[in-house]
Amino acid sequence: MSRFTGRTAIVTGAAQGIGAVYAKALAAEGANVVVADLNAERGEAVAKQIVADGGSAVFHRVDVSDPESAMALAEFTVERFGAINHLVNNAAIYGEMKLDLLLTVPWDYYKKFMSVNLDGALNVTRAVWQHMVKAGGGSIVNQSSTAAWLYSGFYGLAKVGINGLTQQLATELGGSKIRINAIAPGPIDTEATQTVTPGNIVKDMVSRIPIKRMGTPEDLVGACLYLLSDDAGWVTGHILNVDGGQIIR
Ligand SMILES: NC(=O)c1ccc[n+]([C@@H]2O[C@H](COP(=O)([O-])OP(=O)(O)OC[C@H]3O[C@@H](n4cnc5c(N)ncnc54)[C@H](O)[C@@H]3O)[C@@H](O)[C@H]2O)c1
């Protein structure tokens, strides 16, 4: 028996990058996994790979910024696997995000960005929490970033919001035996980071991190699975940095 045998987990933004690695790790520890993403082609491929490796997974298309889409994701999961025990709110606009300032970013883009990168986590949580109550409780991990403590404009602002959401929801969900925590990764070597962050900036960032290398999605898996699992049964409202020591706080 593994920690997640018989449990069902939804991972948003799981079509690639960090989310795909979380989905594979949860399946490897016995969970039924719903790979939830906007990108159907890549999401289907991740679910297919998990099944080929002997795991249990299915893809479902979701737009985390849309309440109806989030509700449909929750209903699909319960129909397919009978319950929802765990949620990882990982989806975000990151790889192809606009590089602009808070002072000048087009307002419509800013609103859309926040509706995905901040409200998306609340939206999917609102859609699943009552199903977790029916399952006797559950756990949620939100994907934050060390960007919450560094200048990074509206991207960092959304992650400050994710941290606040994690702390506030811990109180609203605690009485229902649902724990909610966040992981704040430092720079992680994904396709998205390679697209959005110029090589010289990455190099400079890495030179100032105590453990002098970029992180990998695999570096985050232990923290994510710990926070989701019963091993963290009395941990909630916590923001866990997994960042090679990048942030002192
Ligand atoms: N890579 C890093 O250096 C790093 C560091 C800290 C935090 N993070 C956070 O980790 C998460 C994943 O990062 P990544 O590098 O794997 O990024 P990524 O861009 O590869 O993955 C994001 C995924 O979210 C999906 N997505 C975007 N909008 C969506 C929506 N509206 N509904 C559903 N899915 C949507 C995308 O299709 C994509 O599959 C993000 O929350 C990011 O902010 C990344």
C-alpha cells in the first residue's frame, strides 16, 4: 500500500512542466489522477503515459478561471472515480506570459491574468471542497512561487495572493477536515521558464542561490506529496519554500 492508494487527486495545469510531474508522482503512489488543463493534446498525452506506466489517470479539459468549467471538472471526477480527496492548484499563465509592468500592463490582460493565476485556485477549491467533505476530508496544495517575495510585477502579486488565500482558507476549511498548504518553488528548469526568463537572468539568479543550481520539478515532488498526505495531518495554512535557500524569511 502506498500513501495514496484508493485516493483520487486532481492536478490542474498538469499537461506539462511541474504539474505533469506531480500527476505522475501521485499516480506512482497509487492515486487515481485527473490531469486537468486547457491544453487537451498535451494533457491527453500525460494521462496516456501514466496509464502506460501502470497508473490510473484520465485527462479532463478545464479553464480554472471559469466557475462552470471548475464545477464540471469536479462532477466529472466524482462520476469517474467516486470521490475527490486531493487537489493541486498548479495551473497558471506562466510560460507565455506578457512581460510588462503593473503600471502599464493592458487592463484586460491584467484582469485575465489574475482570474487564472489567483482566482483560479479559489474557483477550483470552491468546486471541490464539498466533495471532499463527503469523502470525510481532504487536502489541497496551491502552487505559489518565491516571486511572492521578489520584484516580479503582476506575476508576483498573484503569488502573494495565493499565499494569502492559503492562509485564509485554512480557517474556512479546517472544520471540514480539509487542509490547505502552498509550495513556493524557486526557479525551476521547465520549458516554460526557458521561454519566459532570459538565460543571463537565470544565471544571475542561480549565482545568488545558496544551493547553486536551478531546481527541477522532481525537487518539488517530495514537498507536494508530503503536504497532500496524512503525514502532514496537523499542517495547514503553511507556505513551504522549496527554493535551494533563495529566500530568507
Ligand atoms: N517553473 C518555475 O520556475 C516556477 C517557479 C515557481 C512557481 N512556478 C509555478 O508552478 C506552476 C507550473 O509552472 P510550469 O513551469 O510547469 O509552467 P507551465 O506554463 O509549463 O504550466 C502551466 C500549465 O497551466 C496550464 N494552464 C494555463 N492556463 C490555464 C487555465 N486557465 N486553465 C487550466 N490550465 C491552464 C497550461 O496549459 C500549462 O499546462 C505555475 O503555477 C507557476 O507559476 C513555476
